Amino acid sequence: MASKRLAVSIHAGSIEELREIVRTRPYDFGCRPRATSTAEGGHALAALLTQKQYDELKKDDTRVDILSDGVSDDRSAQETIGSGDRFHGGQRAPRGLGSRPDGVNHDLGGIMNVGEINSAIKGLAREYHISTFCVPNKTYEGSSGLGGLVGGSCNDEYHVYFTAGVHARERGGPDNLIYFIADLLYAQKHGTGLTYGARSFSNADVLRVLSTGIVFLPLVNPDGVRFDQQTDSLWRKNRNPASAIPGDDFSIGVDINRNYNFLWDFRLHFDPSIANSISLASEDPSDETFHGTTAFSEPETRNVAWVFDTYPRIRWYVDIHSAAGDMLYSWGDDDDQGADPTQNFLNPSWDGKRGVLGVNDYKEWITQTDLGNIQTAASRVTSAMVSVGGRSYTPEQAVGLYATSGSSEDYAFSRFQVNPSLNKVYGFTMEFGHPTNFYPTKIEFQQNVIDTAAGFMEFCLAAADIGLV
Ligand SMILES: [Zn+2]
């Protein structure tokens, strides 16, 4: 089922033209479509196209540049995914790049396979005596996810939450998170700082980051990741076959990041003019963004939410995705506005009017204080990632080129508005990696580990500065 796909950049003179492509073409734009400015003063949109889609688009006189063959040999599972178990069932702990004397030049080896991700977490628990937990809902194939806790001593002392491994094909996300935690624990135990390329953090920084209390769940979607690593099929969803159409392999699975309870019923909540784009969400099981039969229909989605409920003082959340090179902040359903509190996702009088961007209609309400806090944190994270010295990253509002329904960072930030007794959570999505480059080469994988670790460090420092409660 491995399918050749081309990572491309689609060019247009205006954002509106790109938005129209997203609205009308059933292409794979990754987690969500992003527009970037080009050196010639135009705009570009990354996508992953089949040869047929590429040929069709070229016929329309659209400029399409090929960035890479998305599944070339040096990106294959055989070349980049670890075999066996380098952590020996938890007898050995992983160690990140920031704590090593040879630093970023150390060869981490391959991307972890599913077994290694769990062994790595157990290895951290054994070496550093941290607590772990199992999420309560088993996946379709019977997996139960393992998470970890650092820096706190009771459930109320955890204020920062990271998840990874949601979209199966976004290789290296779990590794980024595990190596970051491994570096923190090593530096704490040995009284050192951490260095990522040109960016260094002191031991005092390490202790301050740990003092925020961090919950980490590195592999939200084990079934999907296992399948993707076996097939090189650029698999995105989980493997739940409940809605599958016989004979259509692509109709297996639900997009976890469209399954959260935030404006999930997109036909009701969004403007009909934007609702047919699969980028928003889809009720067709064959689409990459199939949103399930109901909000929270999927065990993986409920597991992410269970952590919020179990550690009720979480205030800062990052869902780790790829591949774009940005840090996204609320909201993802429409443009932000701070003037009219009645224009909000809970108000049914705006149903059918949301999601049209760049015009003076419905926009999602956010206070200036909250917007300032999340923009400050996102900017600090991308600045830290840039300071490593590898490449550029940008902070952006999640809605960007097109609205999304049912995504994690909006769910996180909506919780306290749906239920005022819950803690306010600032939700973010980090998209590491180059645009639509879901399968990094080994060298790119290593750079992603370095860049994201610096970003996570700065995220926790920003959280501590802005406020944990
Ligand atoms: Zn993703």
C-alpha cells in the first residue's frame, strides 16, 4: 500500500487564491494548510500530491514546485526506523543530545519503533525514579498508552502537558518529547545545563523547567504509528475500522485531531461555503480528516482528555505535530477578536456563520490578556528554536489559511469556557520539520530533536514567567 507522493509547493499571487485551492481541492495539506510568503512577493502552500493530482494542477497553469519525493529510499522505515529494542525493555534509559559532551554531533540512531517508545519511558522511570501512568482507554488493537510525570509530587502540581504521536506518519514526534525529558532528568541528576547547537540553558533553567511539573504522553496513536512504520503508507489516522467501507483500505481510521469536542459538528457550526473542504473535517471515512461518528468517539482522544481531568491544574499544553516549522496558538476556527464576547463558539446564534476568514464577519473571542500571553509564549518558543542555528520557525494563529473543527489546541483552550470550574489551559500545536516532510531522513530527524528540545525548554520557562496557576 506504499504510495508514491510528491511534497510540493503550490504558488499563488494572493492568500485568497490559495484558500480557494484548499476550499475546492481534496488534497493532502498535512495537519492543516499553511501559507508562507515567497521571495518574489507571492504566497505558497505546501501539499502532498499523487502524480495524478500534480499533473492536473500543472495543467491549470498553476506554478507547482516539487520539494521532495515524500517517500524516497533514504526516508523509508527500513532506513530510518529502529529495529529491535535499544532500551532493552526499560533496562536502559534514553539520553538526549543536549546533555552529551559531543552534543549535537552524537548519532542518536534511528527513529524509535513503537516498542522502543514504551521501553524508553520505562527506562526513564527506572533510571530516574519518575512516576508513569497508563491511560485508561485501550485502542482498537488493544494498546494502552504509557505516560510520565516529572517535577511534581501530587496531581495538583503538574502545570505543563505535552502530547505527541497523534498523526501516525509524523515521524519523530514521540522521540522529540522523550529525548527532551531525558535531557532534563540527566541534567538534574548530574547538576549540569543543556546545550542545543548555539543555544545553551543553565542548570538553574533546567530546575526551573522541572519545577513547572510536566506530564508527557509521547504516543497517543500507537495503532496508527505501528501501521505506518510497517507500510510506509503516510498513514495519518488511527486504525478503528468501525466506519470503514469494505474494499476501501483508506476508509479505516479516524483523524484524532478532528475528533475533539470543539465545534465538532462542523455542518452545524461552520459556514456552508467552507464546510466541504476536507481540511476543516470530513464525515467521509475515506478522507484523511474523517472526524468519527461523534466527538470523543475514539479512545485516543478520550485518553488525551483524561490526562487534563486527572491533572486538573494543567495550564499549558502542546500537541506535537509535523511538518511545517511553526508554533500555533488559539484559535483555529476563525480569526481572533477581542471586542465582542458574544461572538464565541458556545453561542448558537452564530451557528452556520463561522470559519470564513479575512472578512468582517464572525470572529472568535479571546481577551487581550490571553492573546498577549499565548503570543508571547509562542514567539519565545520559535525564537529559541531559531537560536539553535538550524533554520527558521514562525509563531502563528492556528487558523492560518483555513479553519479546523475538533482539534486539540482549541479543545484545550475551550474547556474552561464550557465548564468554568475547570482550569484555564493555553493550548498550542507545534509543527516541527520542513513542510509536508513527514518522513525525515536520519539527519533531518536529528535536527528536529535538537530544535524541538530548545523549543520545549523555552516553552516551560515562558510558562513559569507568565504564570502556572
Ligand atoms: Zn499532525
